[in-house]
Amino acid sequence: MSTEENKAVVRRFIDTFVKRDAASLKEVAAPDLAKAVLEQWMPMNDATWADQRLDITEMVAEGDWIWARFTNSGRQIGEWRGLPPTGKASTGMGVGFARVSGGKVVEFSALWDDLARIQQLGGVVVPGGK
């Protein structure tokens, strides 16, 4: 597949996660990844965030690897990073790394700017603290 086709697969993968579209997720993710998303990521996310939005702001492809930069926003309704539910909205930046093989996402990981969101939610981070 071309890098543009791989980008399209990753866009669809992220879109299915945001829309909670299990049937479409199974079409664009390898079985073990789809299972992890459906059984772990979605339930954890749904218990923590409401009104979630994820916007891809940039994508870069190199072979079968895709890098995506995105903005994620939502209202905290569950405990997150030790913070009790606040009901407050926050926005964070993140980057995701995906590998596509055979037209499906077979690996995905993401890094988030959690510090910015913790501060928006009224939390305090103490270096070396708990």
C-alpha cells in the first residue's frame, strides 16, 4: 500500500475509536489490536471522558509507519491520573504511532501531554511526589 493509503487506514482507525464503531474498527485493525481497543481502551476512556473529540492536525508517513499529531478534548467524568472527577473540560495534545500491514493497523501507541490536562483540571504535579 502507498503511504497515502496507510494514512487513510490510520485516520479511519482513529475515527472508529472516537465514534465507538466496533464493526468498522474490526475492519481496520488487526484482531489482537481490535480486541485491546474494544475491551480495554474504549471502556477506560468512556469511564473517564465525556463529550470527547479528537482532531488529527498532522500526519507523516514513512513506509508502513504513520505518525499522527492530534488534539483531544473532553469533560472529565471519572478518576484520571489520581484526580477525582471534576466535570471540567480540558484539551490536550498527543502523538500517535501506528504501523499498517495488509490494510490494517497492527500496532498503535500514543504519547500525551498529560501535565497540561492535569493543570487545566485543577491538579498539581509535585516533582518526585505521589
